[in-house]
Amino acid sequence: MTTGITQLQLRTSSGNRLALTPTDVIVAGYTGRDTAAVAHHVDELAAIGVPRPDSIPAFYDVAADTVTTDASIEVDGPSTSGEVEPVLIYANQRYYLTVGSDHTDRVLETQSIRLSKAACPKPIAATVIDLGTDPSIAHWDDITVCSRVNGELYQRGTLASMLPLGELLSKWGKHARDESALVLFGGTMPLVDGTFRYGRHWQMSLEVPGHAPIEFTYNVTVRSS
């Protein structure tokens, strides 16, 4: 458990407030349902120097204070990108769904995926959908996520090809404690042109049938040396 973490002020889509102080933050990777396609993707990344994961799916612990709802984040270098992800939150013995960005240092990734995940803040939307006491999500295959960088389309598609978050939580192999506050980033989808892009302005959205779209934006500043 990490202490001294800033409390995040969230709100449900129905207007209720949720104060979240994360204790565990997990970034999942290689979360596609098609295991052959995932293995091929691992090979592609290995060819450009990205280390192979220890497991598929892979789970990376990052510091609790990396999660933020701020509209601006700082990074150490220019080669970082923000991929859109569904995000599962467990707090007050209930589950919530929102959208976030697994902002990652792509240069550091060729040395260590774990370090590249830990190097950047992880922005999430301040609006969440209350799922109740069950992490399963109805109409999962019909949920759409989208990301844009500097106004240009970067990713868009449904979550039909990805493992549902409840199943991913089971594969993680640990149990959320009643007193814990878990934030689980559920993995991302292919890029529209297959190429990482770096930029200052990022837009993320998640559309769940029966709910208003959840959208958020953030800006990226490179720290001066």
C-alpha cells in the first residue's frame, strides 16, 4: 500500500461522487482474445527491440501516484505516446468503469517494458460508470473506444477483440481486498496506421451502450533538462 497519494475526485455517470485514493495500480498488456494474433504482435515488437513479456496477458505494477485526472502531465522525453484503454476501478467494495491512457515512454520500452510503464503518469477520466458489485460488463463487445493525437485519429474500434475486464481481473490472479482501491488498465487496441505517434494534445473517449459517452483530454509537456 502506498501512502501520501492525492485523492482523486471522481463522479459517476448518474452524478454521485466517488473519492478515490488508489492503493494498487496495474497496467495490463497483450490482452487480446486471439492468442495467435497476440503472439504475432509480441514477435513484431521483439523485432524492434521491445523485450518479450514474462506472461500473456502481462501485468505491470506502477506507483499509485501515477494515476491522475489532471488535464496536463509532464514526461521526461519527447518519445511518449498515449494509448486509450478501458479502466476498471475497485473502491468501497464496488466496481466502476472509465477510460484512461496508458501513457508510455517508447524509448525506455526497448530497455524495459515495466520501467517504460512506470515512467509516465496515467491519466483517467473523472467520470465513471458504476458497475455495482460485479466486474462483468454487459455489451462488452459493443463498447467503443477512440483516441486522437493533435486532433488526428490515432485509434478507434470496439472491445470485441479484447479480454473483458472481469476475466482479466481473474487472470491477474490476485483478489482485491475490501479496503483496497484498485485501478486496472485493461490493454489497448491496434493503431490506425500501426505507427506510434508523439504529440502534445491527446483526446480519449469510451462509448458504452445505454450510457452517455465518457470523454477527456490532456496535454503533455516535456520537462526541461
